[in-house]
Amino acid sequence: MVDGRINLKTYDGNYTLKNGNIAFLNQEVIHGTKAFSDEENIKYLVVLLSLNPLRKHFEHIDSINFTLEHNDTAKGKIQENLALIARLFAAKEKYYEVAINSLLYNIYHLLLTNCIEENVKPSYNGNNNFLYAKNAIEYIGIHFTEDISLQKVASHVGLSPSYFSRYFKSITKNTFVQYLNEVRLENALRDLTENRVSVTNAALNNGFSSVKSLIRICKEVYNCTPTQYKKKYLDDLNE
């Protein structure tokens, strides 16, 4: 967290992240974030650490988890690296990508040397069929701009619609429709703020049936219209 507060939701509960806090999530942990209020100025950095650079150094990298709970020194160093990455990314000075890559490899080293939990499998709230949720989320991430339905996704992962509906909510804490709408919303708002497209194009290019649908979901999630969201984003950017 760079500024403000967010709610982090995972399979085992809800957590509040404040300025300077970090959250480390292992692969395949479904999660989501949400603002407490649209009035807060919220800035946070998300870093996706690929396991691919580690495979040649650690043969069984896919069979382990990492934890920061029992090593405050490593956690503090990772926190410092993330804070510096955030500053470099914001400033975007010449060759900043090289500096960021150097810091990322330092984080990899800290994780490998201090934070490995070998042969630990996440419980996911007692549900052993996490693979279904992973496949569903990957499918939604690829096809969210299309006309997809609960029935179509359930068929894709090989479950009945009724069972998939209950199962998906038990894993993500959201209904299928809520999750799909939030994926579409975040992509529409990104198009609106970063790519500067119109509200109409942001809606129709990201799976919403109409501009009204985008506005309704945006009000439900952020308590403001997409236009208001964009204005606040640009105002904060120019401060």
C-alpha cells in the first residue's frame, strides 16, 4: 500500500491493508481488493512474480509455498524493495525498468533463501477442488468481453451449473455474476483512465451490454459514475 486503505479478500477471510503494509499471496490463491470509500485517495502496487526465472535454480518450485510470517528481516527487506519499485515506477526515469528488474531478482533471492515452506499445500477453506475455480477464472479472464454465462463456464470446467454456482461463491466469496461484473468493470475503468476511451467504448469493449450497465455496476462498487471515477483519477494524477 502506497497511500490509503483497501480491503483484501482471500479464501480465508478479509484483511485491511494500510499505508506501508504488504500482502504476499502464493500462486493459485484467489483474491480481490476493494476500496472502503470512493472518497479516499488510494494508491497501491501489485507485483506479479513469475516462477519461470526460478525454475533453473529450484527444480521443484511448483511444489512449494513461500511465507513471510516467520522472518521479519526478509519481510522488511522485501517491503523496502517494493517501496523502491513503487517510486521508480511512478517516476519512470531513464532505464527505470532495469532498476526494477534488479529489485525483483533481489526479492526472488530473499524468498528462496529465507521464506520457503516446502511440501505445504494450501487448504482453500477445506475445498480440494480448487482447480475448477482456477480454470473458471482463467476462462473469465480470457472471455470476459464476450457474452459468457454461468452455464457456459460451468460446462467449460465440467460441473453442473447449480453445483458450480455454490462452489464458485464458496471459493471467491462472490457470485459468478458479481465476479464477472467486477472483472469487466476494472478493465473498463482502465480503458477509461489509461487509454482515454469514451464511456460508451469502455462499456461495449469490455462485455457490458450497455453504458447503463457499466454505470450501474460502477455505482455499486465505487459509489460513483465512470465519468466521476475518471475525473477523480485524473485529478489525483495531476496533484
